[in-house]
Amino acid sequence: MLAISSPSTPDDPGSIVLISSQTGEAIRRLTNEVRPYVDNRPVFSPDGKSIAYLRNSSISASEIYIVSVSGGTPKAITADRRSITGLTWTADSRELIFSANLGGVGGLWRIPAQGGTPEHIPVNGKNPTSPVISRQGDRLAYTDRYTDSQFYLYEGPGFAGRPVPGKFGGRKLLDFSSTREDTSPQFSPDGERLVFTSQRTGSEEVWICRSDGSQLKRLTDFDGRAAGSPRWSPDGRWIAFDSRAAGSPDIYIISAEGGKPRQLTTDSHYDSKPNWSNDGKYIYFASNRSDPSSTKTEIWKMPVEGGPAVQLTHSGALEGFESPDGKLFYFSKNRGVYGLWSVTVEGTDEKPVPELKQAGYWRSWGLLKEGIYYVSKEPGERQTIRFFSFVTRKVTPLLMVEKDALYWEPGLTLSQNGRQLIYSQIDHIFNDLLLEEGFR
């Protein structure tokens, strides 16, 4: 028999199914989850009686479950809502080994198959993932992997409509001293500071610094639960961000000087990717609250001081920005859908922006009072940062970049005066296969 993850209905993104290794036909469906949950990465226990698997509610939240091969009710083994990147059984089928960040500590962990408190396993790798144990149980193999993405600061063109000169359109002025992912940068309204997300401590947290990289300060500390997507308030005093600190993703607000964050959304919906209205009175955010059983999100709007949320979009939306005049809201759709759309702030007249069919590359775009800047990639050329003018309705290439952007996180910000541009690009992706002898 083989165990695979396969959908049973359009509303089932993935359930665990036993199939015949000879015919490929389904023998038994062991789980039947509906969106937004995905059951995946099934692993047979060595005694052949059980299957351990991951149940994902998002990219950064997983739990380990075990189900009998003969069927029955699956049992939750963990309840931490953390990102789990691999699991395996010990040779005696009594424990599970998995890779995750728990309590701010990343690495390999062991937990009894009946559940309990995870125990950290010290190994030589710095970022161990995807563990596998030999049949004899005395060898542990795993991948040591991490992505090194850096912020590159370029001299911007202003808005004279001229491309930036140079080999790749600019020269690198700033290279943050981190060997982990730095993403989601945004200049403060006055251009003096930068807020961003970093994994430099082993888990995603919100950081702040001067625009030259000095005076680096960590703003959030959620004990390993991810925090990200930070956005400045129009007056530069506050930062909105999303986090799983309370379990499901929620929107938080924190002072730019630090302190205790305030939780804005408090329900069990998937609320993420906040942004501010121009007057600083409202927060826009993506949420699945219109259909909690789906992973599809729409843009919602909520008062900063709290109150009922109002739905703005109705055909799918991921993230967006309010226009300078406060009349429109520009937004991108879910991953894999190119283009940008606009809708009135009252939630009417939703339509695509015809000049921006190549924009919306994941989350690498933004809005200033003069127009919209974004990353695009035409066939046969490097990724290029382009600018769309609200006045002329024309698109101008600003900067051809040397290396690709992170496609799963935002990595582009332009100062309000257009004179500085920060771009997060992948410098290195490291993968090593390590083996620990004498494992117990």
C-alpha cells in the first residue's frame, strides 16, 4: 500500500488516501478535511499500523496527526500552530521526529506517538529540516537548508520618467548583515526609517532600523510564532502587522518605538496583510471571513480603534493600497494571478487596471502619490522594476535587477520622494545533506 495526499471534492484541498501499489486504485480514504485545512506528507509507522501526517491551515501553521491504517478518528499530536517542515518515525514506532520552530528554537524535535511535550534534539546542522531515520534506528539524516536574501538599496530616479543608469540600473549601497531571509521592507513616510520582517533570530519577527541600516531594533517577540507584513501608519507613529501569536492569523498594531502590541482582529478567521487608509483611521486587510471554509481571501476594512469589519472586494483579493485621493483601493489577487485591480473605497465598481496586466508579481508592488511601482518579468529578460504614472497612464522601466526577488514574500519599497529604492533579492540558497551516527 501507498499513502498519498489527494482531494476528494472541490472543497477538499488534500486528504490522506491509501492506494494499491499494484493497481494505483484507492483502497481507503483516511481523512476528509475541508478548506482551509490540507492533510499532507503521510508517513507509515515502521510497524505498519499507523500513519503520521501534517495538517496545514496555512504555509506557516501545521500540526501533526496520527490515524490508524484501518481507519478511525485521527488524533492530534501537536497543538502549537507552527511551521513543521518534515516528520519521521523512530524505528520502534513509539516516537516521532519532526523539524519546526518551537518557542523561538528551530531544529529537530521528538514527541511520543501518544502525544506529550516535544523534546529538542541537538544536531550539527544550523537549520535542519526533513528528517529521516534508518531502519535500524541508529542513523538520522536531514537537510540543512536556508535562504539568504538581502536588502539592496538603490539610488532612485525620482519621478522624472527616466530609467536609473548603471549596469543593472543601479548600484548596491546597503547589504544587511544577515544570513537569513529579510523581507517585507517599507520606508517610513518621512523616509528616515525602515520596517521589515526577518528570520535572523530563527523565527519571523518585525524589525525596524534607520534607512541606512543602523540602529537595528526588534519590535516583536512572539516566542517563535510568525509575525510579518508590517506597514507604517501615515503619521509614522504606528506599525500594523499580522501574526499567529493567538493561534489563527490576526492583525496587530504596535508603536514604532516598541512596546506591547494591540490585537485588532480577535476571531478565528484568516486575517493578514494589513494596510492603512490615508487618514490613518482604518486598516485594510485580507480575510477569508466571507467563507471561512475556503482559502480564498477578500479585502476587508476595519476602524483602527476597533469595530465591525466591512467587506470591500468580492472576486478574490490578496493585498492592496488606498489611492492618494482616498477614492480607490488598488489590489492584487491571489498567488498566480497577474494584474492589478481597483475598487472604490465603498466597495463598488471593481475592475482591472488595463495598463497593469503584468503587475502584481506575488507581493512585489506598491503605491505612491504619483503612481504604482511593481516587479515584472517579460520572457527572455531579467526582472524589472517598472513605474505606472497616474497622470500619463504610461509605464516606465526604472531598474533591471541582477537577481530574482523572493516570490513568496514582498521585497520592494520606494521612498515617498522616489529617491531611494530597496529591493530584497535572493543571494544564496544553501542545501546540505547531513548524517548523524549513533542516534538514539
